[in-house]
Amino acid sequence: MAIVYLCLGSNMGDRFNLVQNAVNLFSLAENCDIIRTSALYETEPWGYKDQNWFLNLIVEMKTSLSPEELLAKCQEIERFLGRDRTIEVRWGERLIDADIIFYGKEVINTEKLTIPHKYMHKRAFVLVPLLELIPDFVHPVLNRTISQIYDDLEDVEDVFLYGTRPNAAI
């Protein structure tokens, strides 16, 4: 069984329920056992800024699914919750997003799958919840801890615990 870390996020519709439903669907999935989740964070969009803020969290899970099977499970849950990748803008709004950040210490780089996630080290919305769960985890490619990677971030997007962002509608 591998320990994996998924980043779940939403910035459309009922963001809170979409993220919670995704967590619940992973907890019900065969060969997936959620260990814990981070707190829920409201995060400034990364990449394309002119859109709603996201709700994000990290799921720590034990699984016997292969990385490819886990990717298929992520995409299945996204589709079930209404995501249609054919109508999305890159880094644009989405109902739900489920990204594999780490799959144990494995390094995978294929046409369909890159693990560790290729942009995670540039995204505060991934690093802040990871800091909560695994600050001393060493990135298997960068050979730096999550804390060290976060400390080196440039152009950090805003990340707030859900419900604490000033002037935000909850």
C-alpha cells in the first residue's frame, strides 16, 4: 500500500460541498483509505487570476491502486461531480479538481502522468496544506522538504483558512 497525497479544489458552484463530496467519494472508493485531510483553505487563483477563488485541501490516503489506476479514479470522481475537461480553459474555473501530488516517493513522468505533480513546488495552495500534514517530507526530485520549498516560493498567492479571508462571501 502506498501513501499518497491528493490536492482537491473547486472554484465553481457550491465549492464547499463539491470538495467535501470528493473527499467522501474517495473514502468510499475501493482500495482507498483516507488517513486524514488538511484544513480547508480559500486560495487565490494561480495562473489565470480573473476568476473565483478556490477552496482547496490535501487528502492523505493509503491505496493499493497503481498510480495510473489512481489517476483514473481521480478523473472518474471529477466526472461524477460534473467536471467536463472539454470545455475548460487551462488553469481556469472548474467544478472540481483532483490532482495526485505525491505517490509515496515514486517519480513518474509519462505522457499522461507526472508525479510528483510538476507545478506543486510553485503553488502555495498546495504547499500550505502540505505544511500542515507533512512539513518534513522530502520531495523525491527536488530533495528539499515541504517547508524548505515553501520558504523559497516567489510570487506567493494568498491562502486563507476557509472562513477567514477578509471581505469574502462564505
